Amino acid sequence: MATMRAAFARGPGRLVVEETERPTPGAGEVVLKIGACGICGSDLHWYHDQMMIPQVCPGHEIAGQVAMAGPGVTAFKEGDRVSVEGIASCGECRNCVTGNYHFCQRIGIVGMTIPGGYAEYLKIPARHCFAVGNMDFATAALSEPLGVAVHGVRISGLEIGQRVLVLGAGTIGLMAIVAARAGGAGEILATARRPQQKKAALALGADRVFDDTDEGALLEAASESPIDLVVESVGGSATTLDTAVAACRPGGTICLLGVYTKSVGFPAIFTVVKELTIKGSFVYNRTGSRADFDVVVDLLRRHGERLGPMMVTHRYPLAKIDEAFKTAADKTSGSIKVTIIGS
């Protein structure tokens, strides 16, 4: 039996690297040699015991190289470099065949319900892989959070010239700025907490960035001209829904990208009076001939050389994953995106 190294969560704040069986591909599947796997904010939620700890190898922001292709795989060959959607759908149900595979009733969540990318190898259906050419693996792994943002902005109906507010400047918030700018936003406001987040937000396309504790200044700016779309990327147990509803114009839209770890208060009366649209957004899908990830890979090909070094602040080998998580959890370290790099 061929083996590999993979990390597992053995309790809150505790990751260990162990030997485990190396996967082999079935029909329509590929096995990737992992090139990079980023640490996501949702990973930090379970790391801090705020949500269910995965019982499989975690990690879902993945890029790698095809090591083996299973029967029936024609789109990829050994050696191809790809980024990976963080889901595995059945490929057969009504939702899958219409491109809404993120609604598949048999969906697997990479790094949560099926093995993820903090490992040397990963097995995944080939239809969830996207060619990235010679792109740096750590930059290519940003496809996943950028895919979340592109999907959220797309289903929110952003129109050219509209005014956007992004609440939070973690990875998803920063990617939402990139997506909103690419989608035609006329002005983008953002909130941030750490100096490195404020700097990155401005560099990636935000016109103004406010301290996340200064709601007064933010709402004053929101009153200058209507905020058409608010993107909430904080999640957790934050009270940012109150801020989103207060800032959004009557008839506007609020898109929820943050992962909430518990039920939070909801300003229902103001939502009703302002006739707001609340859009939940879950991962990514395919609309017509293009998947969200197709758009994402195009964006990274055009802007990855600038975006990658700005976002990926720390790189660690798999053997040092415990140190990597501690760095990702401590924003005073200057971290934005901490990435595990394959050997």
C-alpha cells in the first residue's frame, strides 16, 4: 500500500501530520500532487473550536499537479497544473447537470466531509479542476476564495458604476474587492482592522478604507451617495449585519459571504422598511458556458503576479502546519494568507 503524509485535526488548536493511505483515482477522477493549500478563515473557526472539527484531512484552497488520471479523464494529463473547486458533486443529479452543482444533495465538502489539501496528494473529480498553466501554486490556490467572491458578487446583480461596501478585509473581503472592481463597481468602500489588511484593500481596488471600529465615519460616507451593494465577509458572531442594513440604500442588496458560527441578531424592521434584498452565497457554480472558476482563472492570469505576492504573506511546509496555523490565527504577525506549500 502506497502511503503519504497528511495533516489531521486532533482537537481544537492541535494539528498533527501522520502517515495515511495514498489515494488512487477512480473513473472520472484525478489524483493531484499538492502544490499549495491555503489556510481559510473557516479553518480558523474549527481551529478555535467555533465549529465542527473535520474528521478528515482539512484544507480546501488547493492547487496542484496531476499525478494520476483515472479512466475516462480526457481533459487533463499527468503533469498538468490545476486549481480545484473545494467541493465534489455527484455529476448526475438535476442540479449538477444544470450547472448548479453547489446544490447537489450528495455534495462532498473538501477538507470537511471528504479528504482535503493539507496532504501530499488529493483525489478529486476531474470536472472540479481548472487548468492554470505555469501559475505559481500559491497564487493558483487563491482561486478558491476568489471563486467565492466572484460567485457572491455575480448573484448579487452588481451593475456598472454602482457603489459597493465590503465589510471585512480578510481573504474573502479582499477577494470581494477584486471581484467588485472586475464586475464594474464605480466606487468601493471597505472596512479593515489590521494595517496589512488596509494596505492590501487599497492596493486591490478599494477607494476608501475605514477602521472596522469607526462605524460613525463609515455611515457618514455611506450617506454621501447610495450604497447599492454591501458584501459582508466577517461572519463568526459579528454584528456586521446591523452595519450592513444601516449602510445599504433603500432597495439595495446585502450579500452574505462570511461563515457564521452561531445565530446572530437580525435588524428585521429596517430590512423591511428599506425593502432590502439579502443574498446568501455558498461557494461557486457554472452559469451557461462559464464556471465561476473560469472567470477566476482569467483574473489570476491577468493580475496574479501582483495579487499573489500581496495576498500570500507566509509559506510553510506541511511539516510545520501547526506553526502555520498559529501564524494565521495571529494577525499581529502581519499575515493575510498563510499557505502550506507542497514538497
